[in-house]
Amino acid sequence: MEQTIAEYDSIIKKCEDIFAKKMKDYGSAWRILRISSLTDQIFIKAQRIRSIEQKGEQKVEEGVANEFVGIVNYAIIGLIQLDLGVSELAEEMDNNEVMNIFDKHANIAKELMIAKNHDYGEAWRDMRVSSLTDLILQKILRVKQIEDNHGATLISEGVDANYLDMLNYAVFALIKLKK
């Protein structure tokens, strides 16, 4: 488990560094995105990964690992939006404040990973990256259904739980791709 935590922290640090740089380039323009738009952004990234996995080649230089990083960061943006609500005017947020909120959600995801990893016995280590991609796509379809139902669920987890799972599956895929 210690190895998993170290690998997890390393991946999250990389994702956070990219997020921080994009915050400097673009500011918090993402605050205007509705949850459904963020779900679609994650869908686009996961669908591209799956397409590359199935075709065995890519024509755009940006690799699969970058798409998984995007999934992590968009999932955290989604969690932030769920917390703060969508900003109709995309009011600029302080970088330090945003990075603190990023860390808060990354830590929530890590705690969930640790708990599930305990219960599942690190089963993800024996999975294929393509299976992790499919699980992300499944979670996206679940979120779309929840969104279509205006957030109502009878017994299922909400959008936030699905975003956390997508984030963790993407981190697992990045760990596996490093090997």
C-alpha cells in the first residue's frame, strides 16, 4: 500500500503542476462550465483514449497519458464546481484559493482510493489500462443519466462519487502507463 500511495501522490503532483500552469495561462475561465459540459470534456478524453487503444495508432501527437491527466484535472474541476456552483460571469478566482480547493478534492479522492484499495486488495494492479478506460466511460454514462434525471437517484451514488472514481481510475492508468 505504501508503494501505491507514493505512486498516487507522484501522479497527483504532476496533474496539479499542469493545473497550476494552466491557471496562470487561462485563469479560472473554467468556472463558467456547467457540470454537463465537464462531463462531456471527460467523455471526449476517455473516448479518444479508447479510440487509440482500439486502433493501435494515433494521428494527433498528444499521447494517452496526457488525456488521463486531463481526466484527473477535469474531474477535480467538476468537484470544485459541485462545491461552489457555476459562475455565470466566470469571475476570476485567486490562484492560491483555487490550488487549496484542488488539494482538498485531491485529498478526498486519495482517502477514497486508500479505503477502496484496502477492501479490493489492489485489484487494479492486475487490470488492463483498457479496462480502466472502459470503467471511466461507464462512469461518464452514469453521470450523464444522473444529469438527465436532474440529479435524482433512487439508490445510486451521486455525480461527485462518480467523478472521484473517474479520477482514481485515471490515476491508476497513469501509474500503469509509467511501468
